[in-house]
Amino acid sequence: MKKVLLVLIMISAIMGNVFANGQQEAGSGVRPTLELLQNKPEIDPQLKAYAKAWGDANGVDVAIKTVGGSVDVTVGQMLTIGYAAGDLPDIFIFPGVDDYKQWAEVILDVSDQKWVDDTAVEFVYDGKVYGFPVAVEGWGMAYNAEILEAAGIDPAGLVNLEAYTAAFEKLDSMKAELGLDSVMSMAAAISMSWVTAHHNFNSLLSNGLAYGDLSVTNDLLAGKVDMDRLEQYASWVELLFTYADQSILVTGDYDAQVGSFAMGKSAFLHQGNWADGNIEASGASFERAFAPHGSMTEATDGIFVSAPSYYAINKDSKVVDYAKKFLNDLVYTDEGHNYMVNEAGMIPAFSPVTLSPSSPLSQSVQKWVADGKVYSWDQYYFSEDFRNNTLGPIYNQFAGKQINKAQFIDALNTAFESLK
């Protein structure tokens, strides 16, 4: 009960602060207000700057609320509180089908919008479009190409457990020579469950499968566990945890995790192309790209790519027309294109956007896509509660050595069997 109350207090404080900031930006308060809830703190400044300019041009005050990253409050919690108070945002983000189902009754059908014909990754449910794809994103194992070259490691060969084990052992033996604190930068704190129980978890679900193949996902949702695949995956997690900076792994936040890689103190980073902005902001300019996740004994030559999340329009919003225009202008104006690509560093999901990001990790994602070597994102077929509150603590316990690999396997197996 105390934990629930603490979460409610935190959410109320965040909502109050964001609301106060929005009012300060609103000036006289006579203009209508468009409120957007999003979950990418790494683009928060850029989105707020774009929203301010767009709002001034359209006679609207745009209030941006951002959760995620190291903030231990989720979009789902914010929406739950807002719904109870009768104060849902006009535009809000959702990551996939399970979250859509939770909020379906308040999400507007946007099948008639112009942008639908100009993207291939809109969110569709029962033949209707409900989600505007924020971007195209991808992740594998981000690596510092200069460090790997100095160590004599070819990233093209990093495709399975055996190859990664050999590479990690070699790098670990050369840490002093290479100026490394650790081979791997990864965070597994409870507040970072989106790294472990979302992104890393997806290795178990889709690695090595044809894009869109839900066979493993559907089996796990039905409580059927392929123990051989699970045991290989557990060895992958153990490898990452063993060679990670232990302080960052157990207690570090997003900034600590990305910061270690940005400063050249770790050779690998468990994040996606969204981290480029933070890396470049640190002044780092080293060559970097993605290698596959080596979560299996067999070779898996691809990375995970999809639309990371979608903007939904609240069908009961009092400013629906402004919300529609805000999204359309991202697709059909030079200002929208500049924000998405040049400012936020995103890979655009829409064909009218001809700009390409200059950041190395985004370029790496585009290359994997162009080569047709991609695996899907299936983690969002599992509920947010299951990911964050069931799986997240299991990874955290394994990272903190409260449980061993055998117990980690048993805990995951039990969690999946509970879904029957």
C-alpha cells in the first residue's frame, strides 16, 4: 500500500510540475491548449521547441508531458490517473497492441487521415488505423568501432553466443590497454526494466525468426516454453551481466549507461539508435554501429527494427482538429521534417520525408533495413504490468546476484506458465 501511495504522489507531483510549466508557457491562457504525453526523454527538449513554434504559428498552446527514461513513472500510470480525473491528454503515446486494447475506448479512428497512405508502419487493429508511427527505430548491440578495431575484433562476426563470448573475453583482458572500465554498458535497475524486460526480452521472442513470426510469442502467451531457447537466452543475459560495469548494471540510470559508452569507457552499449543524441551531446564523435544480439548458439544476422510507438488522438478531446493538424504537419511541412530528422535525430516513418539522419546509429539501422536483415518487436504483445512488474524484478535479481542462472531460468519459466 505504501508503494502504491508513493507512486501516486510521484505521478501527482510530475503532473503538477508539467501543468505548471505548461501554464507558464501558455502566456495569457486565452488560446486553446493541446496536451501531448510522450515517453522519450531524449527528445524532450527538441519536441518542446518544435511544439512551441508550431503552437505560435497555429494559435495554440502545446503542453508536452514526458515520462520514461530513468523516471519511475510510466505512460500507463499517467493515463490511468488522467482518466480517473477526467483529464486525458489530447495526444498520447502507446507502444503496441496490448496497450491499445487497454485504451481502445478513448482512441480515435484515424483511418481517414492523409498520412495513412504515406507510411507502411501505422498501427492497425481490425482493419482500422489508430496509431501514428512516431519513427522507425532499431537496436542491436551498439559498438565502438575504434575500440573493436584496436582489439582486432571484426563486428561482422558477432552473430552468436560463441562469437560474443570470445570477443568479450578478449576485450576484458585488454581493458587497461584500451582504457575501458567495462566491456559492456547495461542497466538492469527496476526503473530500467524497459531495457531488460522490454528490449532485451525481445531477443527471446523474435531473434532468428522471420519478420512478424509470432510463434515463440504466442507459445509464451499460452504458457508454452521452449526450454532450449530459454536456456540459450539465459546464457546471453548472463554474458551481458557478467561483463557489464556492475555499478551501472545494478543501480545506474539511462544517463549513466549511455555516458559510459559515450566517454569510451565501454565497448558495447545495450540501447537503440535513440541514444545517438545523448552520445553526440557529450561531444563524442567515434565511429559506431550495431551488431546483432548473439542470444543463440546459431547465427542470427539481423537487428530489431519497428515503429517504437504510436501517437493516439483522444477521441473525446476538445481540440481534435488541432491534434490532427499537429500530426499531419509533422509529415507534410518542412518544419516537421526538420524536427523529426535534424533536431530529434529520428528515422522518419513517412515517405514524404526525404531527409536522412546524420547520426551513426540511425544510419546503421537504415543499412540493416536496406539489407533486409531485421527482426520484429514482439515484446508489446505482453502487458505493461507483466513486463515491468513480473519480468523486470527477475532481471534485476539476476543482475544483483540474488539469483543464479538456473533460478533465473526457473523464474522466467514460472512467469510464462502463469500466463496460461
